[in-house]
Amino acid sequence: MDFFVAQALNGLIIGLLYALIAIGLSLIFSVLKLVNFAHGECCMMGAFVSYYFSTLFGINPLIAVFLSMVVVFLLGVAMQYFFLRPLYTGAVERKDEYAILITFGLGIFFQNLAMSLFGPWTKKSQDFLSGVTSIGFLTVDNNRLVVSFVAIAIVLALLLIINKTFVGKALRAVSQDRDAAAIVGINSHRINMLAFGVGVALAGGAGALIGPIFLISPMMGILPGIKSFVIIVLGGMGSIKGAIIGSLLLGEIESLGSIYLLDPTRGLAYKNAFGVLLLAIVLLVKPTGLFGERHVRME
Amino acid sequence: MKKNVIGAGIAILIGVAVPLVFRSYWLHVAIIALYYALLASSWTMLAGFSGQFSFATMALGGIGAYTSALLVINVQLPMWLALICGALAATVVGLLIGVLVLRMRGPYLALFTIAFSELVRITLNAEYQLTRGDMGLTVPHLYTTVSKTPYYYTMLGLLVGSLLVMWTVLRSRYGLFFRAIREQEEAAAVMGVNVVRYKIMAFVISSFFAGLAGSFFAHYIGTLTPNSMMEIPRMGLLIAMSVIGGIESLAGAVAGAVLVEFLQEYLRALEMWRFVIFGLALVLILRFSQNGLIYPIYQRFAARRVEPRTVADAEA
Amino acid sequence: MKTFLTFMGVIGLVVCIGGSLGWSQDQVILGGVAPLSAPGAAESGAEMKIAMEMAVSEIGQILGKPIKLQVEDTRGLPEEGTAAMNRLADAGAAGVVGEFHSAVANAEIEVANQRKLPLIIAEAWADVITAKHYPYVFRIAPANSLFYTKVSDWVKAIGAQNVVAIVENTDWGLGIDTVFKETLHDQKNIDGDPVQYTSIVAERTVTDFTPQLLRYKSMSPRPDLVMDIFTGTGEYLIVKQTGELGLAPNRETLVFAVGTSALYPEYWETVGKYGVFSITKTGYHPLLGVTPAIKKFNAEFEAKTGKTPTFAAMEAYDSIHVLAQAIEQAGSTASDAIVAALEKIKYDGVLGTIYFSADKKPDYMYHQWPGAKAVIIQYTAEGQKYTDAELLWPAALMP
């Protein structure tokens, strides 16, 4: 039993980190109607930015996380302005195709750029809080605790903004009907920029939070990226609620599955495969995902 | 049309002459370039002509490679038979993916295939007792000779044959259906095109050629590892090849693959920066010249007359 | 199609120019292979490259001709290794030294044998590299079996009963796993109790080992020793997560970071205080004796890079010297003459007097340097250099 609880707790913490990445992807999808295939790389960028903030300038690592979110937000705004805006001005013929290729291409570009700029070596960001906390039989690394609380705080703040503020209302309006939103005077370009910026900033924040726990390297974004793709299909494309629940679910399945499902010597090897198998099952049984309503496509 | 045939003829002649000029290592590069050319044209056929974006081309190539290699090693299947089995295995997997995902519209195929590639990579790694995973599977070579020339001509033959098949398919009524689906899926459906069936068909054909390329590669290179064959950045390089060549032309894909492969060998001194350049070229070309770099140049010089064709023409 | 032709033309031209460069008969070309970029162990590769350059500039000339060193990046990938060896053979290299990853070395020896290119493996430990008995392949690094059977002796000598491991699925990792399964599992330790050895195999991209470590932690009796049979990021993460979970290192349980990555300063950057009392292995330690040659090498290396060299650098350095001396003795760059000279060589290097065995029993002994040493060390303070760590085994060397 103790063992099960420890595993479940580990899964929960991992799930919270996934949530941060996946919510960003879901937000982008709900407003811009595109999948950001460079999402994992935005996560990686956030990790490196916060690493350099805290090691070069001696900024407190927790503050560096928020600064890196700002930097990745600006990066996202620039990406949106230079590469995605043509989608909404009619300059691009086949929007779906362009959106997939350009975001994937940007991801590959960021990967290679990071490899050249930062080198292939693994780096570790500074600890948020060193040491461990023990409650009874449970021992948890303090970094993981801090990260969990920060992730929860960021998610709650985001939900509050989306549901209670004017900006949130505008975001939802554009996500439901771009033309109608334009008629009531919402500048949809600005909302696009905002949604994309915030979406990738969440991924960047997650990357920065992962730094002290799982270390950072130019290729670190690939797996979180793929997992966030799995999660948004699992939860339903464009559903924030679905993204949160999907993330927690995936975190638990990976943590418990690698122990209980397969024979233990193999579990670890297949750990990163559980998500993909889950995805195949969901697509087979309920293609719209747990909370998705319809197949969405950019028109 | 005539011009195309003459052009293709001259290109093949040059292709045939390559081993006379190139020394051992550059001949190796030429073989790898042709291997990528086959993968890139199979991707182009799928993406450029039927508008389906798959990130699984390298993974399907990997399935072909491992199937063929393992059949030769464990069952002592004759090499040529194994090669075909490899391609067929990729085709079957392609069919399964198609049935699973292509019922849905939107980015599901892209999302699923990127995750699928990872699944294949993980499985091949995890089953190391069979595949030797990251340790590298030593694969029997196709020919006993050390010379690369026979490999080169085999690969050239495979490429030309495959291009011919793809070209024939694309010029047939099926090709028109593919395009119709790409341009306006709803309209195509209304006109009576069984959208899902043709989408799956395009995917399956493309998978076959990816698998074929992969199985040849296995018996040429002699060592397989899942990580280097199907890591995501490698898929990125493949897409860069197709896009630089021109996403709507098979010849463009071939030219793009040859260009990028030779450039990446030639620019070795730049180390990782050469991939930065390819990445940058990829996004800039997508943004500013969606028809690629090579195809528009070709169009300018050749000023091809556009032949109006309809479904009715093709059926006639 | 016209553009296609133009392209082929341009490429043809480019290739002809490329091919004609660097083709000159008045020099001796020595080849180097090392992982210089990801996913290879680029830290070690960079170190090996510098050491090779140092050796070449010291030697200056072979057979009265200038030396050209051509080091190729193998990225830790077998295919890249094959390509690199072919490039070196085409460039007319007299011989090749280097390599760090066993899987890559395993691909390279095939080319060495096929193209009759003498290859001295500097730092890849898998038995199979020399066990194939290829005439053109030599090795300075210890073979896995040579060293890890001794680690098993040590484990038994400290009275461990429950040994657990997380193993990376490479030739190197699985090779060590096999040695432990054969020489540790179900064998009696010094107290006469049977040793239980349990291992879990994982892929190199895994980052969270917590579930498996928790499983080890819940074992009863608690494990005495956690073997971290990984290199690079994984090696760091296992030590770190083992510490975070309170599994090891402590009074009950020790952690043994088997890979070379634990010798670099980056180890401390990532594992921090959890590295104190962690155990690792090295092929060089000052307590093994500091000869003038080592002193000179260390001083030069440190002056050049500001870092303490590890044995990977020393092996690469010695390999170049061994190859150069063999060519001098052979009197030509003909590969068979070089092989014959290597079989008879005696070279006093940084790591000891290097020679190659002709025994074919045990399998891995052929063309292997039997004098390769490795010792077990334990860090006793955070941020400690490996040269200051305590020597644990062999016990005879304890001061």
C-alpha cells in the first residue's frame, strides 16, 4: 500500500507538469485552430532561458522561471507575427498543411539552433529548494514539491483569467466564432497573438520547472511535446478541462503502468510508449477524446 | 509532357554515369542521397499530392528495414524476398494507421504519426534481445562485393522504378481523386469520391515505398539502430528535403534530397550549424515560397504549358 | 528536369573539388574517431580529440613525413561510425585510433577488417570488440569481463547480499549486466550468504527512474548496493533520484555510478550533495602511481583546457603514440606491416607499458592490452575531483 501511494504521488507530480505543457497546446488549438508542433521546443527554450538567467545573472531560480515565461511569450508572439499571421490574412492557400509544416519546421530549427548555441551537454538548473521532505513513509524531493505548487498556481491563475476577465471572454469568443467576435469589435489578430504567446509561455514555464528535476538539453523537448500531443487528443482537442484531466491520467498511467502492467524488468523500457498506446485506443473508441465535442478544422 | 520524358531520360543517364566519376566515399553519399530521394518522394506523394501530413515516413522505413533484416538473420529468407517482405510489412502497418486515423479530418494524422514514430523507436529499443536496440543490428549485405557500384545501381533502379509507379498512379484517375481530396474534401465527397478509401490508399502506397527504401538501406549500410534511423530530427531533415525541392513535384523531392544530402556532407566543417541552415531554409521557404526552391526555378525556365485535365479525361 | 540536371552538374563539380582537396602523398594521415556531438558522449569525445592532437604535435613526423590528424565525429551512432571509417579509409589514413561507444566500435571494426585499416580502440569496453579476433583491431581500454569480474569480487568482499541495478540497453551496459549475472548472482559473499542481483533495463532517453527506484526501496531486505549502469544524462539522473528518494548513499545502501560520466565536473553540477559517498570507477588514479609521463601529460592537458583529464584522454593519447611507433617500426604505411609491428610493440605510455596479447582464450584477450587497469573509488566530499577521491579497490593499493 505504501508503495502504491508513493507511486501514485510521483505520477501526480509528473501529471501536473504535463498539464502545464498540454494546457498551453490546448489553448493555442482552441483559439488558432492549429496544433503547435514546436511546442516541445518552446518548453526546451524556456528551460534554457531560465537556466541562463539563474546561472549567469544570479537571479533566484523561481523568479527566473517567470522571466523565462515572459521571454518565451515574446518568442511566441514573434513566431505568431512572422509565421502564423498569414494564415488569418488569406496569404496562405492550404492552411492546415501550412500550419503543420511551419510549426514542425520551427521546432526542428529551434532544436538545431539550441544544439549549436548551447552545446549537446546536459545541464542542471539551480535547485528551487534543496533537500527532501519526509512525511511518514513518503519521501519527496523538495524541488518536486515546489514545482507542483507552482504548476497548480499557474493553472489556477490561467483558469481564472479565462473564465473571469474580459481578455478571457475575448479568447473564448474568438475560439467559438472568429467572425462573430470580429463583428463585436474584438481584434482577432491580437487575440491570436496573445493566445499563442500565452500557450507557448506555459510550455516554457514547464520547461523551466523541469530543469532542476530532469536536467536540460537541446533534445529535451521532444518527449514532452509528443506527450502533450497525446494528451490533447486524449482530453479532446481544444478542451482545457480535458487537457488537465488527460495530463493527470497520463502521469498516473506512466508511473503505475511501468510498475504494475508489464513485468518489472521491461516496464521502464516501455514507459514512454504507454501514452501512444493510450492514444491509439482513444482514437479507436472515442476519436473526439474524453471532452471533445467535434472535429475541429481550420476553415 | 514530351519535355518531361526527355528531362527524365537525361537525369537517368547522368545518374547512371555517377559511379564513373565519384570515388568510394562520395559514391556512398550518392547512394544515401538516392535513399533519401525515395523516402522524400514517397512523402511528397502523400503530402504534396493528397494533402496528408504524416511524420511516420522514417518510422515506416525503419519497420521495413528491421523486418527485412530480421527475416534474413533469423529465418534465412533470401535477400530479395526479405526486401519485399520489409516493404509489405510497412504497407500493412500503413494500412492499420490509415484505418485508425484517416476517418478523421484535421491534424489527427500528423499528431498520431509523430507519436507512432516514437512508439516504433521505443519498441525496437526495448526488444533488444531481438533487435539489439541501440547496440546496432548487424545486417547481412545485399552483395558480397566491397564495391559500392552494384548498390548504387540497385538503388538507382529502385528509385526510378518507384518514381515511375508513383507517377503513373498520380496521373491516373486515382491521382486526380487524391488532388480533389486535397483541394476540397467536402466537394470531393459530394462528387461521389469515397474520401476515406482514397486517403487510405495514398497512405498505403506511400508506406510501401518508404518500407522499400528502408529495407534496401538495411542491407546496404549493414548496421541498424532505431535511434539514428527514426529520431524526430531526421524526419525534419526529410521534410526539409521535400520542401526545398518543391512539395508538389516528385522530381523536386528527388532534387531536394540529393541537394540536401550532398550539402550536408560537403558542409561538414560547419558541424551542427549546417542543420541550423537547413532548418532556417525550411521555414523561410515555407513562409515565402510554398512551392519550394527548385520547382519554381524549373517552372521559370521550362515555362510549362498547363494541361487542363478533369476526372472525365482521366477516365476516358 | 532541367533544374535537376543543373543540380547534378553543380553537385558533380562540388564533389570533384571536394575530392581533390587534401589528397597529397607527402604526409602520413592518422585517423581519429570519437563522439563529438549528441547523442554521443561529446564531453569524452572532445577530451579524446585534444589528447590526440597533443600526441601528434609531440611526434611531429613519421617516416620523415609530416603527420596529418583527421578526427571524425561519430555522434555515438553505429552508422556514423561506419561512414567515418570509410571516409578515413578513402582519405588514405594509415591507421585509426579512438572511439568511446561500444556499439559504434562494433560497427567500426567491421570496416577496419573489410578495408584492412588498422584500428586501435581507445575507450570502448564491450568484450565483443576483441572477441571477434579481427586481425586489424587492437584495444587499449580494458574489456568489460576483465574489470567487472573484479567488481563482483569487491561486492562479495564487502558482504553485500542484495544488489540492484538499472542498466542502459547498449553493448556496454548489457555486457556489464551479463558479467554480474554470471559472477555475482547466486554466488556466495564473504559471509557465506548468497548474493541476489536484480536488474532493470532502460532506454537512454528515459528521465524519470523514480517508479523503479521506489520499487527497489520497498524491497526487503533493503538493497546494499545500487548499480547505476548508465552513461551521460541517465547516469546523473539515477544518482540524483536515488539520493532524492533517500535510497542511497547512506548507511544501508551504497550507489555505484559505473559510467565514465561520473568523473567529470558536470557530475557535481547535476547530482550535488547526493554524490557524496557515491562510488565510481576509473582507469587512472594518482594512487596507482604518478610516473613522469603522467605528470607531463596532466600538466600539458590542464594548461591547454583548464580541466583534469580522465583516462579516456590518456588512452587516446597513448593510442596515437602506439600507432605512430608501429608505423615507424614497420617502415611503411602498408596496413599488414603496421599490424605486424603492433603485434610486437612495447610502448611506455602514460597508462603503463602497452603491448597486445596474442592469446585467443579468453575470447576477448586477442589484441587486447592485458595491463589495462581500473580501480573503484569513492567520493568523500561535494565537488571533489576524482583524483582526490578515496581508493576502495583493489584493497592492496590502499595507502
